[in-house]
Amino acid sequence: MPRVKIKLFANLREIAGVKEDFVEAETLEEALREIIKKYPALEEKIFPDGELNKSLNIMVNGIHSELQKELREGDEIAIFPPVAGG
């Protein structure tokens, strides 16, 4: 199973208490579920009500990706919360 890096930003980083971690997963969705197993407080931000939070920006190797995206060894997943303007 591929080992991938997950990078957290802004309040997601604060909630987890880490800026990055590694998980083993075949798909993007599986990787997100695995990081939630490690840091359960992230669940309400990533999968509120059991559905993916559409306001998150989630990228694999710098490209916006669907949950079904198949991962490869060494991929980097970045999760950004929505950016508020003013």
C-alpha cells in the first residue's frame, strides 16, 4: 500500500497539532480517513455529517483531486481550509 504525506494548513494544523504526517492508503478518500483515525478532531472539518467538506481545497501533488484518486508511493496531499476574504 502506498505511503503518502499529508500536509495540513491553518486551523487544520492547529486542530491536529502537527503540520504533516504519513499514512498508507490506496485512494485520496482512504488517506483522509486514515488521517482522521490518527487525529479524530479533524473529522468535523473534513467530513462533517459524513460528507466531504466541499469548501476544503484538497490537492495531490499540487493538483485538485477527486476522492477516488488513486495514490502512489511518495504522493503529497495538501489540505487547505477555505480562505476568507474581507
